[in-house]
Amino acid sequence: MENNKERIVKVVTWRILSIFITLIVMGVATGNVIEASTITAVLHIIMVICHYFFEMQWEKRFGFKNEGW
């Protein structure tokens, strides 16, 4: 089982990787670096906010975090 430091490193690494993947896909789809960057930034800001609220509701509903899953 991973400790909190390892979990944080894994989450941050995944977030950075997912931002780069989204930026590349949007760059190819739009052909415009500025537009791709804007879409990527907005999308990931929305995803972080949604993830925060999801975690709050999960903990409220189940009364625990998914430790050990």
C-alpha cells in the first residue's frame, strides 16, 4: 500500500501527463496553439473542481476515503 507522499507524487505526475496529452490532442484537433492551450487550461480547471466535489460527496456518502482500494 502506498503512503501519502507516494500518492501525491502519483497524482501530480498523472495530472501533468494528462495536461500534456490533452494539449497535444487539442493542438492536432484545432491546429492553433493558443486555442489548444485555452481549451486545455479550462478543461483541467473544470476537472479539478469536479474532482474536489466528487471527493466531498464520496466521503459524505460512504463516510470514508477509499483507503486500501
